[in-house]
Amino acid sequence: MEICENGEVFGENKSERVKLALKVATEIHHEDIRKTTGEPYVNHCVAVASILEKWGADEDEVVAGLLHDTWEDHPELINLEIIEEIFGARVAFLVDGVTKLKTRKGEKSEFETLQKVTRESLIDVGVAKIKLADRKHNMMTLEGMKPETTKKKAKETLTVYAPLAESFGMWQIKKELEDLAFRYFDPERY
């Protein structure tokens, strides 16, 4: 099992489905390292799932939180059909809903991705929860990045993600994101 951001073991007393999702995420990301922290990438997936659990997410949302970057990062190893076959249609929908869209040049398009997340969240608010948990953990681990990158991420958080949380009535999540972002966006006033 993996260690969560608060030091607790994630996966103990979890359903077999959650444990299987953790195993799949660990196998898919086994060689990946996070640029921001230097830790195994799967720790990010575990942190996202842990945040979702704290927010009262259901099992499908936690499973999708564990798997949220598997297909995007490793389409050669896993696809939505496999995710649906193993974990169900809703989990596949949630993973697809938070997956970044690529432009014709192969670059990830943040604006189009956010349009997609908003559209898919209207069908299932779990998409928004996962994207917001992902953003929260990303904001918690910005320390080693360049100041211009952290400021850009902070501005996106304040102008897009906090309002997204507000639009779904997730007031506490909105406040958490604003707190995390403001410290990078305007460190002096923070």
C-alpha cells in the first residue's frame, strides 16, 4: 500500500475494487517520477484519492481518482475500454472527464480541457471533484517549481478552479484552493 500526504497508509480497510485500482495505478506509473517533488508519481494518485475520501467522495470517485492520469500518461498500457471492463462505465466516464485534451500539435490544451471538465461535470459532479482534488494536490506540491510557473498555476486556480468549486456549491474546497493559490499569486500580501 502507499503512504498518503498525512502519513497514513492508503488502502488499509479499503474495498477490493479500491485496492485493485491502487495496484493498477502503481503498475502503470511504476517508473514515473513527479517533477515537483521527485517522489514516485503514484503518490500523487494516492493523494488525490485521499483528498476525495476526506471530501466524502463515493467509491467510484475514489477509484477514478487513483486512475485519473493512467490513460492520459500511458495510453500504450491502458485505455478507457479496459478501465470500463475492470471498474465499470462510471469510473471510465470520470477518468475520461478529467483527462486533458490534446491540440492538433499534440500539446495539452488547458482551456479546452476545462471546457470539457465543466461540460462533463454537469453530467456527473464527480468529474469536478476529481479535477479539484487533483488541482489541490498540485497546488500543495508547487514548492520546487519556477516562480513564473507557480504564479501561472496560482492564477489558473483563482480564476478557473475556485470558481468551478463555487459553481457546484463546494465552498470549503473553493476556500482551500484560494488559500493555496494566494500564497503563490501574491506572496507578500499572503
